[in-house]
Amino acid sequence: MAAGSVLVICTGNICRSAVGEAILAERLVDLGVGVSSAGTQAAVDRPAPSETVGFVRRMLDTELEHVGRQLDKATAESADLLITMTTEQRAVVAKLAPRTVRRVFTLVELASVLELLEEDARFGSVKELALAASRLRTQRVTEERDLDIPDPYGGPAEGYETAFTQVVELSEQISEALHRHVGVTEGEQR
């Protein structure tokens, strides 16, 4: 049985969210967590640019076969945890699918909030973890601009590398937290 689903969201769904999806899907496969991505203004059916494909190849030693997909209400509402790259995208998601407001975080925000969970906190699903994290959200006071990962699309190569490296580091923190807090561990099985 799957422990839940994660939806990674950016604007075009061919750069930041494509990298986030690839990293999280690879890191969470053993938990049974489904990972997908979409864009608030997606480059629908367009493949990821060479910078994205090359980065994923270097990080995961795999070929990225990704095309942009538009975010819609049904897709948003069906996800247990929604992760955006900016506060603006988080607001777009909340407006599109108000029922998701307690399950949508920026990538930076989620990594920070998950640090507040008690070490021994356990949740039966990704959705339960997301709701618990939502209750802790107000304990992290951060400037809104510090919650955003800039869009590298169309910019210099360094911008892609910087944004993607940040996405990877935060996605790995989130993956570690999900492994620690979601599901039943071997020692806890009855």
C-alpha cells in the first residue's frame, strides 16, 4: 500500500519541479510514495531543457524523460503533499484548490518546518505528516522572499546549477524526514 503522494510544482514544469520530482521519486520509491509534478503555467508537452536533463543525468545517472504538465484542480486535490518553488505558486495552488491549503508548502518552508517535528513522531501517511507540518508552520518566521527558489529558465548556466542544487539539497532533507516519520519501521511492527 502506498504511503501517499507528493506533487512538485513550479511555473513551467520543465526545470525546478522536474528536478524535484526526479530526486524525490528516486529517494522515496522504497516508501511507496508516488511523486509527480505540474506547472502553474506549464510548458505543456514540451520536454525539459538540456540544462535540466544534464543535471538529472549527473545527479541520478539516469535519463530524464519529462514533459511539462499543467496543474489542474483535480491533480492538486488528489495529492497528499504539494510542494511549490515559490510563495506565489503556493498562493496559486491555494486559490485553484482551496482544500489543499494545509498541505501546500514551498520547498524551503517544508524543509524548515519538518525540522520542528519531534524526533520520534510517526505518521501513517504522507498526508498525516503534511497536516502535522501545517500546524507547525507558524513557528517558522521567515521573510517571504527567503522561501523562493528563483526560476533559472532562460538565464545563465550558473542560475540553473544554483537553483537545481538548492532543489536537490532541500528535497534530500525532505526525503530523510519522510523516511524518519512516515510509516512503520521494522522495530515497530507487531
